[in-house]
Amino acid sequence: MLELSRVTAGYHRGTPVVRDVSLTVADGEAVGLVGPSGCGKSTLARVAALLHRPDAGTVRLGGQTVRGFRFRAPRALRTSVGVVFQQPRLAADPRLTLRELIAEPAAATGRTRELAGRAAELAEAAGLAESLLRRRPHEVSDGQLQRACVARALLPRPRLLVCDEMTAMLDASTTAALVALVERYRAEHGAALLAVGHDRVLLDRWCDRVTEFPSPAD
């Protein structure tokens, strides 16, 4: 599903955050990537989610070599990856209600009517009551907002989920609920998962295998 080969990436040329790292996630597999804060694993997650162009190396998704990143990636390739970030308030448009936030990918791809029912189903599955869906990000807790962000990531039916410290700011009950939601989706759709974090215990329970960051290049 996902192949990262000898990836080097950073934000300033000549000073890479990630250097010569390789990683694979097979179809339907759940892979954990564990490492301390500041080691570069979130940068690698952004590369995997097609949100950051690496300085060197190859990214293959579904057997296809990725040539463009962000909005330069073909829509079909871009929407095949769902991503959930650590800090939901930085990932959510503060002007949107939670209902609009969940439906955001549908609006962006012109599929609002097609996916309206699915957005409602995901909101319910995420444990978001109707009263919460009418609120904006500043009117809900971090856990409630992250539930909406997970539902948003699942809306386009991605084949790969990239969860970057998805539960780092959440309590135990919300963590369990969101992991269960992701796993129900994966069981239904056969999606692969790259879960990035520093909680080795959680990743060991959640994933098929866990690799330390940086993983050695092949």
C-alpha cells in the first residue's frame, strides 16, 4: 500500500529533519512508528500523507509512484489517504460547525450530496450528538473536536490512514473510542494504517507491528 524508500525531508534545504528512511505498510496492515518528540516522525508522516514533498527518495502509494504532493497530487491519489493530526484545533477551520467540518472533504471534491448520509453516519459512530454538530471548534472540547476530525478523515473512504499522535492530547476513554472507530472502519474497508506516536504500549496493542524511528534504509 505504502512504500517510502530512502526518504530525506526537511523544511530548509541542507538541514534535513528525516534522513534516508525507508518504511513499508502492506495492504490492510497496521504499522506503528514510535520515537521521541522532535525526532522527525511527524515529518515522515506528512510525507506519507502526501502533504510534504521529500528532498530525496521515493514514495509509492497503491503501487503508483507519487510525482506530485499536496494539491499537485491527482485527486484520486490524494483522497486515498486520510490523515488525523495531534492537535485538532490547528487542523480545523474555526469558522465551520462540526457538521461542516466532517463534510469538508465532500465539499472540496464536489460530492456533498453523495456523501451527506455518510457524514451523518460517521458523526453518530464518532459519538457526536446533534447538539454538538451545530457547534464550532471553540465551543467543544479537544476530544469532541478530534472525534470530528477522525470522522472527516474517514469520509472519503481512504485506503490508507495516517494517524500522527492522534490520541496524545486525549483521555483514556476518548482514546479507546477513537481507536475503536478507526478499527471498525479498517475491518469494513480493509484499509491500511500508519500510526505515529511515542506511546509504545498503545501502538503495540493497536498495530500488527511497531518500528522504531528512524528505521534503517533498505
